[in-house]
Amino acid sequence: MAGSPQREPAVEESEPVRSDANVAGPMTEPVPGPRSEPADVSRETPPPMDATPVIEGPGDGSAPVGRAAQQAVEAMNRSGERLPRPERTRVMIVANQKGGVGKTTTTVNLAASLALHGARVLVVDLDPQGNASTALGIDHHSEVPSIYDVLVDSRPLADVVQPVPDVEGLFCAPATIDLAGAEIELVSLVARESRLQRAITGYEQPLDYVLIDCPPSLGLLTVNAMVAGNEVVIPIQCEYYALEGLGQLLRNVDLVKGHLNPQLHLSTIILTMYDGRTRLASQVAEEVRGHFHSEVLRTNIPRSVRISEAPSYGQTVLTYDPGSSGALSYLEAAREIALRDPAASGDGRHNSGMAEGTQ
Ligand code: ADP
Ligand code: MG
């Protein structure tokens, strides 16, 4: 799979680096370098004009963006096989109480990737900023029925879920600014920690994955997410202080596991904004891989202008620029997640070492 020279995306590459360069190699070489890339060439060379993505069109999957993204996935799945669908809905909590580490970016792009791989996926936007809703092109002004109504007024989830334009099988429960008050309003409500869990359990549409985009805090909203799902996914930005605060996050996971949700475990760590040209990024990656083991995805997400541009067009990078290294690496990360057996991870090995090693 990784490193195969045959994997040619159907869409012209607009960045000089293939996602293969971001996939960790064998154990003797835990942190991959961008060997295919000359040191003095930016990985963010602007694309030629004819590679500019088409960002308009009907949102029925037959739009140019939808087709191009689909072609990119088909190029990856050369064998024509689709990824296995989970037997039961996998509810994944994308959390890190630090802001700006790539939670929202990872949530929406992994969700779109899983949907393009053939899964039915719901994104729950649990951040009052509503960035995930924006990135998915979902209206979330204050009048729109939202996850706030679900949590605070016990409205059925089905009332607020909207289909995502351009990506078949992808849905979003948007967040509005009302959600900012929910941390306080939830305090006095019955079953305040399990309201999201009830809503998801009561959702009758079939789903393969639910991805919950958490706010940058460890309050009641994040606790609701941790009660609603079993798998915690932590994006870690490959920067200095990357591990700071992780101990606190993991202690919270253990608290929720101990008191509210025995199934909860850290399932996945994903390294984001990886810049292979810097020693710092590879040092951080090495350190994370030293603390955690099988939880860390082999695929690193590169720092990519295309990834950061996509939300301003209400797009994921998968539809904004399907052939870019950012799109290909999220597709690869999604494939890794889909192929992982959730029951096999979460052995608790991370707990003590990590909690002690970081603050
Ligand atoms: P969080 O949800 O943790 O606050 P975001 O996903 O919103 O973090 O990311 C923070 C900022 O970094 C955003 O402006 C986003 O566009 C940018 N960003 C995230 N991932 C990447 C990446 N791989 N390459 C470049 N920019 C990125
Ligand atoms: Mg966010």
C-alpha cells in the first residue's frame, strides 16, 4: 500500500509531495523524512491554473468536486475493494483541550474520507464556534436547529442533522453560538453527562461512524462526548509543547471511564501539521511514538495550505483539492482507522507513563 509507485491519483497533484512521504516507515525508521522532496522546494508550490479546484456545482455527488474526490479514492483503492464497514456504529471523540491543534480539521477531513470510502458518517459539531459546520458547508446561524436543541431541549438528533453537500453519505449536526451557554445550562439538567449519548442512541438512521468535534476544554460538552462514544482520537500538532496537557486529557479519559463509560479508551493519535523539513516535527513525532505505540497512526498529516484554505470555501480538502497531499493523507489515515479493530486497542498501556510524563 504505502510507497507503491502505482498509486496515481486520478486528479493532477497540485503539491509536489505525495502522501506516501508522510507515512511512517518500518521500525528502523520511525519518523519518515520527505526523501522524495528536494530540500529547497516548498511543499506548498501553488498549483497550475488548470488544477484550480472547481468549488461550485450541485451538491449531489455528481458535481465536479464530488466526482473528482471519488476518482481520487478509486485510484487509491486500486483493487476495487471497499473498506470494511464496522459491525456496529463506531463513535469517535476527537478531543484535545488545546485549541488550534487540528481537531476540527481532522474531524471533517477524516469524516469526508470515510464517507468517500463508502461509509455513512455523521459529524457532531460540539464546539460553539461551529467551525466543523462551516467547513462542511452547513448553515449554522442562530435560528438553525442545532446540537444545542438536542442537548438542552432534548430534541431528537434527526431534527437537526443535515446532509453535507458534495459528499454522499456524510451528515452533520451543526453547532450554533447558543452552544456557548450549554456548559452552564447543562449543569442543572437531569442526566447532564449522558444527553448526547441518549440522542445518538435514539438516532434511527444507520451510521457506520459518528465523529464528534469537541471544544478546546474538558467541560461538560467534552464529557458528554466521552460518554457518547468509546474511542478517543487525539490530534497532536507537531510543534513544541505538543505533549503538554495530554496527561490531563488522559486523566479525564480515565475518570470518565471509571465513573461513566467503562468502554472508553484512547484509540487513535494522529500527528497533524507535520512539516517534514523541520527537525522539530520529526522529534515531536518520535517522542509521541515513544510514549504511545499502536495508537499512533502511521500516516502523518502534512502541514498544507490546501488543508487550511478549504474551510473558507465550505469544503473539506477532499472536495477542495482531491489530489493534494493533504487529501491523500487524510484518505490514508481514514483507511488505517477503518482497518483497525477497535476491540484490539485501548489496553490502557498509555495511562500511567503518559500521565506522569506530561502535565
Ligand atoms: P482545533 O479544532 O483543534 O482548534 P483546527 O482544526 O481549527 O484546530 O486547526 C487550527 C488551524 O490550523 C486552522 O486554521 C486550520 O485551518 C489550520 N490547520 C489544521 N490542520 C492543518 C494542516 N494540516 N495544514 C495547515 N493548516 C492546518
Ligand atoms: Mg475546532
